[in-house]
Amino acid sequence: MSVENFFSKEEKKQITDAIAEAEKNTSGEIRLHMEGHCTIDVLDRAAYIFGKLKMLETAQRNGVLFYLAVHDHKFAILGDAGINQLVPANFWDEIKETMLAYFKEGKFTDGLAKGILMAGEQLKANFPFHKDDVDELMNEISFDKNI
Ligand code: CA
Ligand code: CA
């Protein structure tokens, strides 16, 4: 099964809606990238994708990538330098744990949506939304073949 068909159209919408909702709280830019397999260290792979998706180009360096290799059950949340220098190292831990609890029950869509919304809420403190905020990175899910 192609990774693009892992989620139904409705499930994809639930996820992109969650990103849009999260970005109402924060100037941070959230993206989800999905692929089937990840044969290297998941954070290395997420960092590579981060660059490929031009996520290093946000004005405040506050992009956040949710990365999921669905068949290999690998998952990472990666924030850009602007975030890392302001938040503690364990900033994503609670979100990750919450999401993994959903994933273990097979609830991938709900887990991703929940984690994305949590990220928006947590980022609000350091990167609040401003009325003149622009959507610097599109909210659509990206897949391996787009890279
Ligand atoms: Ca924005
Ligand atoms: Ca966006």
C-alpha cells in the first residue's frame, strides 16, 4: 500500500485541519511528512527531510516537523533552532508520549491531530500568533515521493 493511501481523504483533512488550528495559536510552522520506511536513525532522517521541505527558511526559525515512517514504526518530532534555543530539551517528550499511546492503539490520525494541537498550545508561550502572521509553510502532508 502506498503511504499516500495510509490515511483516507477525511483523515488527511483531520490532520491538516489540526495544523491550521495549531497555527492559530503560534507563529510556528508545523508540517507532517510520511513515508513507508526509514532505514537510518530517525532523527537524522527527519533532519534531512526538514531541509528538503525548506523548513529552515522560516523567519523565526520556528518550524516543527512531525515525521512518521509508517511501516517501520519510526516517529520523530523535530523543531528548528529558534525553538530549540528557547525551550527545554524535553519540550517534545510529553507530546511524543501522548502520541505513542494513541499509535499503540492504532489511532494514527487522532494521535497526530492531538500531538499537533498540543504543539500549537506549547509553542504559544514562546511564539505567539500575530495578526499579521503569514502561513510560511503549507499545511498539506508531504510524502516520500514529493522529496
Ligand atoms: Ca505562520
Ligand atoms: Ca503552515
